[in-house]
Amino acid sequence: MNLLAAYGLLAHGLIFGAMTALLPLGELRARVALAATTLAMVVGIAPAMHGFFGTPSLTLLGLAVLQLANKTPSPLAYRPALGLLAFAVPFYVAALGFGAFDPYALGYQPTALLAALIPLGLALWWKRQDAWLIMLAADLAGYASGVFANLWDVLLDPLLVLLTLIVVLRQQTIRFIASRRR
């Protein structure tokens, strides 16, 4: 087993534990999340997630760790999720071959991409978004380690995009229901 596969299995175990931490279990929440993380590795949930979704990004792992640490509010609130989704949907559409430009190829020679991340890092610093800034730094350190071949694999993954879609749809549903009650 190579380092990327080991990372993927361990990360999916943590992600599964973080998803169970979303359940309203009161004081048992931390224990259930720890048990779910262990169970995901032993029973085979983590390998199944790894096989279905692929290797998770370090961004998703960072969000999962914050969820397990009971960080409230989550950095993946409505506005960051909407911004991430607004970028990720056109990115994945173009990367899947709908158009002449393949943005995924930029991740293999990421000089321009790294230069584009400088204003993002400055904006996160200016807005005091420390959690996102630390995740961006961890993403860049993870890419520099050589474990990931493409910078995009460190920043985004399909499961992260799915979770952002769920966050956005949930908020839109809440707003719709609230507007109907008036």
C-alpha cells in the first residue's frame, strides 16, 4: 500500500466519524464519533468510501477534523459553501471535457495556480478567516510533500463538492420554508 492510499483510507475513516458527529446525540456525540471512526476502518466503510469517492482532499480532511473537534460554527457555512460551489461546478464541468480548456491539467504544473492562490490567501487573512487560511496552508504543505501529484487533488474533491451542495440546498430549503410561513 502506498502513502496516498493509506492517507485515503485514514482520511475517509475520519470523514465518516465527522459525519456521525453531525447527529444530535448530546453528550454522547464525541464517543459515537470516535467509535464511528474506528468502525469505519474495521468494518470496511472507509475502504468503500475510498473506492467510491477516491482520495479525499486535504481541505475536506481539515473540515472533518474541525467537525470532530467540535468547532462551531463550521467554516463550511452557507457563504463559503456557495463560493466553493460556484467555483467547483464550472471547474468539474470543464475538467470532464465539456469545453476546449481542461483546468485540471493546470494542477500538474501549478505555477499559475499557485500565483492565483496568493490573492485568495491575502483575502482570507484580511477577512480574518483563520480556519480557512490554515487549511489552505495545510493544502499547500500537503502538495509540497509530494504525496499528491496534482494541486487540484489537494484543494478539491467530489465529496467536498457534494457536501457544499448539501449545505447550500439545506440553507435554501430553510429560507424557502421560512418565506412560506409568512
